[in-house]
Amino acid sequence: MAKPKIVLAYSGGLDTSVILAWLKEKYDAEIITFTADIGQKEELDGLEEKALKTGASKVYIDDLREEFARDFIFPMFQAGALYEGQYLLGTSIARPLIAKRMVEIARAEGAVAIAHGATGKGNDQVRFELTAAALAPEIEVIAPWRLDEFREKFPGRAEMIAYAEKHGIKVTATASKPYSTDRNLLHISFESGMLEDPWFDASAPEVKDMYVLSVAPEDAPDEPEYVELEFEAGNCVAVNGERLSPLGVMEKLNELGGKHGIGRVDMVENRFVGMKSRGVYETPGGTILFTAHRKMESLTMDREVMHLRDSLIPKYASLVYNGFWFAPERLTLQALVTESQKNVTGTVRLKLYKGNVIGAGVKSPVSLYNPDIATMEADPSKAYNQGDATGFIRLNALRLRVGAGVEQNRNNR
């Protein structure tokens, strides 16, 4: 009788390597590993060989970088999504893509379940499993870290390392990097270890080597660099006059942003499961893109459309952060966002300098800015009669006057 198949989200780190061997042993199953190439670069080196040596029957390593940029990062940036005013959602937005591809592989392979190495304290377990529920409700999800028998067997990293050594699994877990990382095309995150102390200075000299995508702002070039981004319908299509795919845009902006120390964020955020956690992020290209997109909107978006979309940013960002990318409410919001972006077209010029992204000009063939109307000098278009403002102010002040009169009468009693 054929063994059941389980598709495992596999990074090659200590946790997923141990989980691979444990799942095979526990369920007497064929383990198919899946790794999404979403911009981890050298982290993918040797991964297939390692998975096979650890016991995988089949290995998928799929290049999803273009899809990630085109269908996930760009739509999210059109929405202006920013979680709790700081986080550009680099890890959050990658999870639904990974889970989507996992269930596709599970169906193609006839697997009975998918598995992941997310802990029971984090957000990723929710993101993976909500995506699976939305796209493939018939497929079981195995989350070892939520199983008592797994946690009893591996109460700490020492037990996992010992298990790996016993089973001939090569691991690189050491005390030299007492923090965890997650890297993709949009960002890299750092958490746990010494970063669990929110008073610890993540820009201190002793952790200078922690950063991967950017130099420290103080080490950035002493001369500013200008960059031009061209937009069509809310998406960046060219950098410095060169037409690029979404992937090309992200790679170019990451290079420029990293060079100038742009995009570092250190924050304490609210996880969906209820606790606060401290995270440090590098998002160099995303920070440039986010700033440029906002400036392009300022010239081309109708005021009320912008304010309506902006009122939905916290909700949209929470949906992404909490794992509801494939939920009907996110898809509905995206339709509104797409409509709002139809005239967000033109060119933005920015100045990059020591961690800062500074606006240096914006232009558009569909600009809503009319200098003849906005001028402080005489209005040659005669489109705006300053005297009209008298009645405008009087009508808007009416309820304030009535309210003030009531309050005065109350105080005079």
C-alpha cells in the first residue's frame, strides 16, 4: 500500500529539517518538500541536496519572484498598506503565496496534508492555514509545534540539535547569531534572541553585521543620489528611464536603497494571536517605492477618492498582516483600490541620502494640480472666485455657531 504524502514548507533551517525527519517517522509518510524562491538568494544554495539527504522523497524549489512582485507586492503597495504606521508587511505578504503554491503541489501530488514549521505563538501559522482554508479546505494542515508530543520531544533547541546530529542532519544553528531571520524580495526581518529586549539598541556597533540589505545610514555615501520612478495606473514600470518588470523594479530599488541606508525599521508590533513582539526590518526598495507611490498619488488622485482609500488602509493592512489575503473582504477592497489607481500615472523624482527618501519633483500627463488655480497671484483662469469662500465658510460654521450658542446659554444659567 502506498504511503501517504505530506507537503512540507521547507527552509532548510534547524526547525524544518527536524520536522521533515519527524514527520516521516511519525506518519510513516512520503515527505515532499516545497521551497518558494521569493528572493532569499544564497539561502537556497544546496537546499535540494539537503532535503533529499534528510529524507524527502521529492523536492520542489519554485522561482516565484516575479509572481510575488507582480501579484502580491504591487497590489499591496497600490493600497498604501502600512501596518501600525511602520511595517511594510514584508513577511506577511509572502505567506499567502507560499501557501497557495503548497496546496497546488499537494493537489498535483495527491497529498493528504500540508505541514509547516510555524510556532503556536506567531502569525505565520494563521497566514498559512487561513490561505489553505480559503483555497483547499479539503487538505489537512499539520502544525507540529502545536502538537503536545512534538513539544515534549523538543522542549528546546538543544534537543533539536541533538536529534539532528543523531539523524545525520547538518544544521548551522549556533550562538553566534542569537536571532531569527526571514528574507524575501521585499525585506528581511530579525527577531528573538537579544532583540526580545525592547531596550536593546538594534543600531549598536556590536550588531552592525546583523544587517543584510542595507548599510548603516551613517556609513552611506556623503553625496545624495537622485532616482526617477515612472508609474502607470499605480504601478512602477521604469526606474531612471529603464523599463522593468515588477521583479526588476524591486531588485533595482533594493540596490539603490541598500546603498543609501534606507528602510530600516525597529518596532514593537501587535501580533494577531494577542501578544506584542519586537521586530527589526530592512525594506530598502519597498521604502522607496512606497514613498514614490504616495507622491504620485498626491498629484493625480481625486481628493475624496484618496481620503476614502486612506480610511481603509488600517483595515487592508490588518487583513494582510492577519492572513486574510484570499478572504472576500480583501478581494473586495482590492477592487476599490484598483479603480482608485487608474490615473496614478507619471514620474516621481526622489533624493536618496543617508537613510532618507526626499521628494524632489513630480509630474504627470493627468495631473490634477492646476497652477493657474492654485497660484497666490491673480487667477488668469477665473476658475476660483475668492469671494465665494465667504458663503462656504459661513455654511460650514453654522453648526459650530449653533453649538457655541447652546453652550453659552447653559453657562449663563
